[in-house]
Amino acid sequence: MKSKKQKQARRLAAAVLALSLTVSGSAFAEQTGTGSGTTGTSAASTAGNVQRFSDVSPQHWAIKHITKLAAIGIIQGYERAEYRPENSVSQQDVIVMAIRMMGLEKQALENKAETVLPVQVSDYAKPYVAYAFDRGLILTQEEAGDTSSKTAWGSRDATREWVAKLIIRAIGKEDLARQEAASSSMFADAEDMSDWANGYINAAAVLKIVQGFEDNGFHPQGKVTRAQMATFLSRADKELTTRSDRVSIGYVMELTDRKISVLNSQGTTDSYTISTNTVIYNAKDDTRIPLSSIKLTNEVYVVHNQGEALYVELTDDQEQMETYEGTLGQTFLDQMMVSIQQGTQSTLYKLASNVTITDASGRGLSLSSIEPGSILQLKRNMLLKENEISHIIVKQVPLNKTAEGTVLSINLEQKQVTFLEQTSGQKETYSFPVLATVTLPDGTISDLSKLRVGDTVAYTIKSNEAVSITIRKQADVTQSVEGTLESLSNDKKIMTIKKAGGSALGAYFIADNALISIDGLPNASLYDIETGDTLKLDLVNDKVVKVTVTSRSVKQYVFASIVGYDPDRKLLTIEADNGEFGVFRLTDSTAVRIGDATLPVSNFQSMFISNGNNKRKIDLKVSKDKIVQVEMTQYIEGTVAQINSTTNEMTIRTVGGQNLTFKAYASTKVELQNKTNGTLADLKVGDSIRANINLGDQTMISDIVMKKVGVYKVLYTTPSTRQVSVKDENGTLLTFVVDSNDKISNPGKSTNAFEDIQVDEYVKASFNGVTLANVTILNTLRGKVTAVDAALGTITVQDFQGNVQVQPLGSQFTIKLNGTTSAAITSLKPDDRVEVIRDVNDKITIHVATASKRVVSSYMYTVNQLILKPTGNNDKTSYSFFAKAYLHKGNQTVAANAFMENEEVTIYVLDDKIIEIEKP
């Protein structure tokens, strides 16, 4: 009897409370929020409008989550339409918000009885808190035990760990919390957590509901702001099993600029009105998107009120559609069928009675208006049982035009060519009929086999077919060819080889400044190549840019002794340091050197054999039985094999593999790249050095210079002093002087100048101690990946000038992306922005730029920096520009100051600099 009376009393009290909430003007019940102001009533957003707050800007990091919860009616503002996002939220208001998010507000308020609670809360919160106890969201033994605080339980600031616990219970993930309790904390400040908190916090982090701070701490005892609370609940929404009846989740079955129809999990389709006030977001990155970004059968989350869509979120952009594409052959209106030409086949497709037909811009069309020859995209809704086409997009009507552009891809089997149209910057694909022609740059008429990806062309389209293509400029296509040298023209401009694996001959022009590589012969030239040599040719557009002799090497004898010389036959007998004897022939082309002087071959006997010089040490470079170069030993080049700084003894391993031991004077200087007065103690085994020999006593070293070769990125140049400041791959800074243009090599150019060394480009520099020996400007490719062919091991890159190049990667390459390294070509994707260089060992390295969508704040002209709006992830807000950055809006190149405040752009960043800004 007593229990019955208590229940009646509670119901009466709840009724009085509900009435008081209606008329009292409390913070929770009124929009003005004169009290706690933490949330509002479930009528926070009126039909057709989402409440907007004056102190939450469109760029606020939590704008999406605040907007979403306002649309559902979970939160409300204060007077003057303020949300006060940085205010802390109380425990009782967290519970009210959670109950509303779960769609259980009605059930919470149904309890009309006097509610006796173990904790003290405000009157408006009692039904919610009582219901939270009933549902097990909070437990008496956990909440009623703490009497240390003088603040009422409901008015206490909610802590981050307490909110994590409540949310995990609200979404029914307590089992996950128990599992995660056994795991170590994901955060660095676990010692600050309550004994019970680890599992809940870990579970919330696993579900991506909460995140840590920059210090990798969770700050479990920290307060929760209103913006953070909105974010937590919004992220947790995907895990809820019950929701507000304002929320509908499902697949888009119909979409116009005024209506959206959604098929839910119960098989019911509901329609909602769309207006200019409807707010649309993308769940992937929490950005605002236009309605056009949503496609039929995309999964969406809709908040509605009285039949109007207030808030729409694109939760999955995967279309549940089968798609077919081809050229319209015939239309059979009476049978609702179309005939589509796909390659060489014609296929009939059945159309749904309510099939929608639009052009590429979404404008409605009639079936009878589609012209034969139009390129169509047919879509079948896989969510429907009927095997019929539900949507037709007329991508292109029969087209006749002449245009210019770049070849992006060629499908010989399907006889299709894809162009990047120069004016529009769009991709266009056309079939290539049998009688169509390809005209080469020299006017020769050919066929599709002569067309290459990256060619700059003019093309003529008739009825959607490319009937003629004229190549204006052939693409830079790199390839390698191997074979045996047959001949080399007298002017060294043309090389003819017999290709490996057959008897076919190949003749190739040789590029200016082509590199020649013969093992053991530094600075080799075309004059060092012999008929019969087996060669590997690196070609760019069928022109030789590098020749590597693979059939022979130049053997070096260092510190050899002259045994005898036959002047009539020009035969020199030597004894190597290891006791090996050899007999070699001097030729008219043998280089005879003493010091920096080059002597005629006829002077060899008088300078090397006479005057008692038989015991003098000499260095030889020989190819087979011929002497390429002979000189008096003045220095030894090689790597340090052993070193004893106590006895001043050093063993040097030469390029030819000899181990030679010398003594150094106490005064012997060692010149390093960054130090001119070093000692033997500064050297280590493996260092590459040049040791200068005392000509009076060739067992003694007079001084040592360390040799180093590296690839560097140019930071800035000073033409007046010819200084270049660079950094290596480890970030180490270095400045050197290029005192002569003769030290500069720019492959592909016949002349070189200091001005060829440009900021943000890469160079390969060789040093002898502190002195620059030579610097080679590397050919760096930067641009957008348009194709990745894993089978061929190639990528196609369109550079920032619009040129397209096919780049073979070979078997030795490295891909660097976001601090990770990969050797898999599949790590690259079309539309990646890349930088392709070769390292000191000629191995390809590909740096992939980091892409992100950002909002422009301003451009600082004086320092040439772009300032961006802050993000919720605390991303960097100011960037300098790469020296040749590609800044564009659509296909139009623009200046940096063309990007205005609040404009949304995509930036691509390499090495902390913007290399491209893209504005659609």
C-alpha cells in the first residue's frame, strides 16, 4: 500500500514539474537560457530552419556537430542567440543531452511520480536523471558516494572521464569497455585517471568518439566544454541503437533540388522537403558540401522536422548502382529499351517505367530527345529487385569539334584515346575509327601505334570519334635499350647498335652533354667507347642521354712499379703492389700526365724511364691490353681500410681493390667538408679520401682530403658571391661556392651558368674537402599522377606546365609519403601530387605531397606566405610557396593573392612548402 502511494506521489510531483518547466522560463526550457543554458528543448530548431548561433562561426572546429545537435533539438542557446561553446557543461545537462540523443526524452518525461533521487539535481533535470538511473547510465553506488564537494551533484562540472563512461553506456558498449580495461591506456597521463576510467576511455578512443591532446594526454579530470560535448555526442551517434524520431538513416532513392527520398532499414521510403536553409555536411571530413555532391543510393543521415530536411549528412558516398557506359545506337520507346554500343558489341537494356534521364549537369531530359550517337551512362539501382535501368545520364551528345590537348591514355584493343583538353582542362575519351589518321611532327601520316601518352596534339572529332590526330610535340618518354656498338659517327652525334637478342640495328641521336659511364673511368667521354662494346642506352624521346658500357671496365693499377719499356712496340711492363705483373700497350690516345700537365705519348720514355725513374711509382688505367692513362703517382684515391692515429699509419683500399699502406707525418693535414685543419683522428674506416703523396718519398702522405658526394635541395642562392645554400636528406645545412661555370653540369644543355641552379631544385654535388669539385643539376619531375601501371612498372605524370611524361621506375625505387617509406608501386594513386628525383646512387625516389582541404585567411605579400584558417586538428596555418608552385583555379593559372578570405582550396605540401593550390 505504501509503495502504491509513493508511486502516485511521484507521478503527481512529475506532473507539477512538467507544468513548471512549461511556464517557469528555466534555462533548459527557454531559448533565452537565463539559468544553466546548457541545452534547450527539443524544439530548438523550428520547421525549415536549424538554429544558428551568433558566437559559432562557420569556421569553428565544432560547427558541424553543434549544427547537427541543434537540428535534432538536443542543444539550445542563450540570450542574443549565443551558444557559448567554451563554457563548461554540468553533469545533469550531460545526462539530459544524452537522453535526448538516444531519442528517449518522451520516456523520461512519462514518469509523473515524485522522484526521490540519491543525488541533488535541479528540478528540470530530475526526470532525466531518474531515467538515467533506471537505464543504468549512472549508478547509485558510483554517484552518491562522493560527498566531498559542496556543489550539488547535478551542477558539478562534468569531467572528461565521467562523460566517456556515460557515453559508452548510452551506446551500449560496456562490454567493450570491460575488454579495454585490461589494456594499457592509450594516453600518457593514465596516472591521472580514476581506477574505473581506463576501460571507458580506451573504448571511447577506439570508437573515435574522443581524442587526446597534443601532449598525448587525455586530461581525464579536465572540464568538458559545450563544443566538446556536442562533438562527443555527434561522434557517438553512429553507435546508437535508439535515436530521436527526427533522425532518418538510409539510402537516397530520389533527389531533386527540392526533395530527398530515403529508404530506411525497415524498407520504408520517406520523403523530405529540401530548401535553401537545409544544411549539408560530409561525414568523411566534416566539411559543408553542396547538394550536388550527394548521388542516388548514397547513404545519408537526415534530421527532419514536420516533413522538412533541416540537416543532411553524407555518411557513405559509395553508390549502390551497377553502371554501364556506351554510345546510344537505337531507342525503342514502345518497349522501353535502348541499344548501347560498347566497344565492338551492341547490348539491349530494359528501362524502368519511371526511369530518370538527365544531362551531365542534372537537368531533366526526355527519352525521345536523346540523339543516336550520344554517350550515355546507364545506372541500375541494386537496392531494387527489378533488373531495370533506373537512371540515364547523357554525358555527351554527338560531338563535332577541333581541339588541342595532351594524350592521357591509349587503349589499342578498344581503339580509344583519352585527351586532356587544353582549354577546359577536362578529360575526353573518344573512339578511333579504322580509317582515322595520325600525323607525326614531320608531316608523315601514320596510325595509332605511333601515338604516345603525353603527346601534345590537335585532334578532330566527328560524331564522337577522333577522325584525325596531329602530333604537335612528342612526349618525353624514357626507355632503356641494350645492344652492341656498331658505329659512332665522326661528329659523335649518331650511334648505331645491334640490339640485344637479335640482329636488328638501331640508330639514335646523342643528346648534348650525354653522360658516359665506364666502370673505373671517372669523367668518361664518347671518345672512350669502342666498337664492339656492349652498351645500355638511356633514351628520352629516342635520343641518347646516357651510355653505360656493360661489357668491360677500366682497370686501375695504383702505385705500380715500372719493370721495363719497349719503345718500338710501346709496351710497358709493370709490377702491381700485390706482386702481379702486366704488359700493356700505349696508344696515340693514351693520356700521359705528370702533375697537372698532359704530355705527348712520345715524351713517355724520357719522362718516366730515363733519369733513373724506373723505381718511381705510377698509376695506370687500362682497358683490356691498352693503356687509357698513365701518370706519376702523386695521390691515392680510395676508402680508408685501416687507420692508426698513434703510429700515423693508414691503409687505403683503392677503386681497383688494392690495399696500400702509408705513413703520415705528424704535421699531415686532413681537410674535411666542414673542417680544413683536421687530423687522422677525424677519419674513420670507410671514409672516401684522396691522399697526396710526397714525390720525394712515395711511402709518405703529405696531406689528405676527404671526398664526398651527395644529393642536396637548394634553399637559396647568392649570385653576387656565387654561394649556394642547401640541405641534405637528413636536414643538415651546407653552404658552398661555385667558383666556375665549368664545375656545373646541366644534362641536356650545351652550356651552363650559375643561374641554372635554382631554389627548391635538387643538385648532386661532389666535394674534395671544403672545395666543390663539380655540381650536377638533377632533372626533377613534379606534377600529378594520371596513371599507375603496376604490370609495366611505370607511372604517368602530368607536370605543372601540362606536359605528360611516362616514367619507368625499374626495380629500385622508394616512395615516401607522410613520413613512411614504401617500395610498392601500388602506394601511388592517380591524382597524387609527386616529386620524382634520383639519389646519389641513381635510385629513383618519389616524394608524395600531403593534400588537405583548407580555408584561406589571407596572403602576406611581404613574406610570400599563405595564411589559412585554423582547423580542429591544430594543423599549421601559414605556408611558404615552392619556387615554381602551381596555383590555379580550374585550368586558369593565378597569382597567390587571387585566393580570397574564406575561399576553400586544396593545398598540396612537400617539405613544408605549398607546391600546388587547387581551387575547383
